[in-house]
Amino acid sequence: MDNPYSFARQLGSGVDGTVCVCTENATGYQYACKTINRSNSAAVLHAHAEIVMLERLSGHPNIITYRDHFEDEDKLHIVMDLCEGGDLCDYLQEKGPLPEKDAARILRAVVSAVAFCHERGVMHRDIKPENILLPCRNSGYENLKLADFGASADFSHDRYSNVEGTPCYVAPEVLTGTGYDEKIDVWSLGVLFHVILSGYAPFYGDSEADIFRNIKRRSLNLNRSPWHEISAGAKDLLRGMLQKNPHRRLKLAQILAHPCIQDFVKDRSKNGRIDQNQSYFLLMDSNPRCCC
């Protein structure tokens, strides 16, 4: 078949393939295109799973928008809306830890996206700053997009036991082998909130084994810098999200209703320009940068 798109500059690359700007020949509209080599059977399997999930999750303003996919002799291409604002990890590396009001607004947007996923039986399994995209530099945090659903899974019928995700963000029950469900996403959101406020992950180490050991065994330590300067409310929310026992972990609705979130999001119109027409940028998940 004829290629319906023309490819332009590369935006990123990873072990599974590349991301570039593409132009739809019939309309002239520009998008981002994720290209995977068909010889990499595992990557192609993840890509097809991502397509299925994104089709199920279409329509939420804080979830990356899938447009199209097509295959040629050697490659699989996934077309997404284009945005050149970068990802939250790059943003945090540039800005450093953010004020509580900004952290609350970011968390609210991502929790809203995750709640939409869970309502449709989908757990993301790899929530981290690299998979949260900024539409553009001058848009509000309310426009952030949750992306990269290659590790996502349908939890509506089964519990899972395989280890998925980025080490610093993996929930403790993932590491026990006894099975887990969508509550793992709440743990990852807690790690995300910790990273935004402090600049480092709550459980880290010199190796993956050290990180996993600390996630399972160490207690959350909020006595070091900068936690003395952070409000009791923010720390209360964080403790609720990072409960090692998933049954004691906060639910998504409880996070959104927490005073730490509500105090900063009463009036969205004052928190930055909201442009629903901004497109989104698909960034390849290459070498993980867990912002520890």
C-alpha cells in the first residue's frame, strides 16, 4: 500500500525504534509517528497492545491521543498528535523541585487520567515523569498528557504477577509475586508526587536489586531536606499514597478530594492558559531516567 504519510525530522529514539514528525499527505496535518522494527517481536507486541488500549481510552483531555497506525514490509508505525513541549522529567530537571501548588495541579491532572483508565479496566503500570507530556511551554499544568501505554494491561478479569514498570516507581506488591491490580498505579503516583516536590525518588539504590529491596523493606523517610519545608497536608497525602499495604492505600477519589489538592485547584482559570486545541508530543521511552 502507498504510505499515507511523509516523514520529516526525528524527535527521539530508543531501543524499540524512533519517533519523528510526519505529515498526512491527504490533509497536510502534522503528527508524531512512532516507528517500530517488525523484526523486534516483543516491541511489536507491546505496540499492538498500546494501540488497543489507546483506542479504548480515547476522549480524555489528559491522555495522549492515538490517530492511526499502519504497517509496511519492515516496520509498524503508530501516529499520534504532535506536541513539542517535552516531558515532565526534562521539565523537572530544568526547574528543580516545584512548589506545592504546582505539584498539586500536576498530580490532579494525572490522577484524572488514571481514574479514566481505571474506569475502563486499564492499569497503566509505568507512570513516571518521562511518560507525562507537556503540550507546550506556555500551557497550564491542567493540559498534561499521560502517554506510553505499552506496558498497560486490562485488570478487569485477572490479577497479574509479572514485573512491569520502571524500578523507582514499582509498587511493593509487584515484587512479591503474589499478584497485583490497579492499586499499583496509586503507588506510582505517590512516587511521582514525591519526585515533583523533592527532586528524588523515595526509595532508591545503586542497583535495581537495591531499589527493589528498599521498596519492600524501608519506611518512607520525610525527615530529610526538603521535607521540613513542605506542609503537613502534602506529607499526609504522600503517606496515604505510599502505603505498602495496597488495601490501606488511598483511592483515586480520595486523592482528588484531599485538601492538599483541593486548596490549589479551586479555580482552574487562574492557573494558566488552557488551550484544548494544543496537540500532543509522543516521546519514545528509551533509557529510563527515573529522576531520582
